[in-house]
Amino acid sequence: MNKENWTACIVCIALLTGAPLHAAQQDAHDSHDETSHQAHPGEQGSIHENEKPDAHGDKHDDAHDDEHDDAHGSAKATSDEHEEEGAIELSDAQQRAAGIVVERIELKAIPQVIEAPGEVRLNTYASSRVSPRIEAQVVSRHARRGDLVGKGKPLATLSSVSVAAAQSELLVAAAEWRRVSKLGKKIVAERRFVETEVALQQARARLLAFGLTEAQVDGLASSSDVGKAVGRFTLLSPQEGRVIKDDFVLGQMVAPGDLLFEITDDSTLWVEARVNPKSVRNFTTGANARVRAGDVWLDAKVVQIDPVIDETTRTVSVRLELPRPESGVRPGQFVTVTILTGDSGEQALALPLDSVLRSADGDWQVFVEEAPGKFEGREVTLVRQHAGLAIIEGVEPGVRVVTRGAFFVQSELAKSGFAVHNH
């Protein structure tokens, strides 16, 4: 059927169905072109369906082009991914400030452990209590709860009638001793000379017993100002540490032994753990331990094992020493104690749990020191957790890995614009 007859048929159909005439004509034109193309395939020459001529008439294989584009895209993606991984360089000052520790990891024996509940307590061997030795009134305060104080720092000034009397006696005895000493034994009788010296020593001893220091007493004894005998004296800190108690108010009358201040060196804390008596035989003092406080694991050491079984709990108290960490562990907090008791025979790569982090894509990773101060994320497999340690695979023994401060490295890498993941 020629083009004119075909068009006439389409127009008739459009009139019968009510379809738009111009649309029917266009369909007729398209249908005729398609039929014509199928009826005369040789008019355009033989072109393979995967081939097409370029601007110069050359033929290219579409499949080959697609393969080339895929390879190019894959190479570009790999390049982009490598750029995203990146690395971060940190100065020595940054590493010190962040507390970054890098260690060469090696295969090590995985220990057997004993787990027990525990409670964080103050190290009483590094603590002091400050109390008056006589009845007195609080006149002024020089330190407050939470303050760090040095040894000999003033804590509070008190006033006492008994101290005033003792100060007067010291001033009189010191003045008499200076007079007798100046005259000498040739003029003053031996007995008088001795009595004067003894009176001075007794006056000094009384003030020292009241809680004054030797420096305070000697300073008063060398003075001839009787106006200094007012009964005031200052309590000084017996050690360096932090004030953790100061339960008194100004003007309060305090009795001998009343607690005014408690000071402790909180650089170390104790953890009291309750252990089954049968388990105690598996370790001794000096054994390494780990303490879990919430999601944080801390290193500790066994320093004491109570020789007596508690009558109520039927357990043995084991005391561990815990360096006070920055994680905020406080006295009175309940924790879980894991004491390392021996070698299980298993060899594995083990790191502190907080040195293995989740990357942006959810994989576990550690940070490897590729060069001094240069750190790069390395994907690893977390096999399991054991006593606060991460048993891992994916890095070779001998690699230098960040074992403390990994979160800081990850944060700095993220801020630098790189994605913290590796494949």
C-alpha cells in the first residue's frame, strides 16, 4: 500500500472514532516510515546493532565503549575512595595533649580471668583528717571543698582561750630565758638557769600539743609583742591533695576531734572487690586486673588480699589500686572487677577495647602509625571481647597501633574532610 492510500485509511478511522486528525496523520507517517525501513533494509547499508558511525564515518563497538567506560569509572571510584580514606598528621604537642599512646602490637597470651563485683573507694593511705585538739571557735576559712591544697597551706583560723593562755606563758618564758641567757651562768645560779630553760620548753610543748606548728611557736617565742597572745591559731594542711570534706560554718564552736577538713590525694583510688574464697588461691598481690565502670575499662593492680573471710557475705575482700582516670570514676561507684589469674594458652592480637572503633560505614577499625605522627585507619575484624580487651584480626604483628587516644585521631581525621573508613 502506498503512502497516499495508507494516509486515507488512517483519516477515515479518525473520522469514525473521533480522534484528532493531526494525531492520526502523525501516526500514519510514523507507521509508514517504520514499515518502509523494515521493507528496505539494504538502503542504509549493513550496520550491526551494536555498532554506530562516528562523526568521521568510522564504526565503533558499543559494548567495547561500555566496557571502557566501566573500567574508567571503576578506576575513578577507586581513586576517589583512596582520597576519602586519607591520613592525618598530628604534631607532638597534639599527641601529648590528647594522651595518644602508640604501641607495637604482638601476639600475646590471652589470660584466664576471675570476675567479681566491686566498689570504688578513697585511698585512705593517702588521706588525712584535720581536727582541733582543743575547744575553739572557727574564725575564718581559707580552703573549700573541692580545692587542691599543698602541704602546709592554711585551711582555717581558730580562736581559743586555752591557746591564749599558753601563748602568754610562752612570751613570758621566752623573755625570761633571753634575760638569763644574756647574764650567763657566772651571774645566774645554776638552778635558776635550768628552771628558766625548762619553763620555755614547757610553754613551747603546750602550744605544739594544741596543734600549732614549730614555725608558728618559734615565731611567737622570738617576739616581744605581748599583743600577739590573742589565742588565734591556723590549722594547716598536713599533705598535698584535694579537700573532700569541710562540714562547718564560721563562728561554730568545735570540740577536740571534731572533723573540720578531710584531704585526699586522689591520683589513686581503691577498688574493694568481693571474691569467692576458692578463687583467691589463683592469684596473689601484684596481679594485674581490669575494672569496668559503665562502658569504660581501666587498668588496675591487686595490692591487698584480706586474710579473713567476711562473716556476712562469706567472701574475701580484695583491694585493687586504680590510677584515677579522666573518665570520672568516683568513690562510692559500683564497678565490675576482672582479675587476670593466668595464661589460657591462646595466642592472639589484643588491644584495649576503646582503641577499636566503628568507622563511618560501620566496620571496625584501628589507627596505624604509617610514619611518625602520621595515622591511617585500618579495617579489622573484631573476633571477640575479653576482659576489656579486643581480640582482633586484620593487621600483622609488629604494626604500630594507637592504643590510647584513638577517638581523638578519628575526630581529627573526620574534621580534616576525610571519611574515616577503609576497605
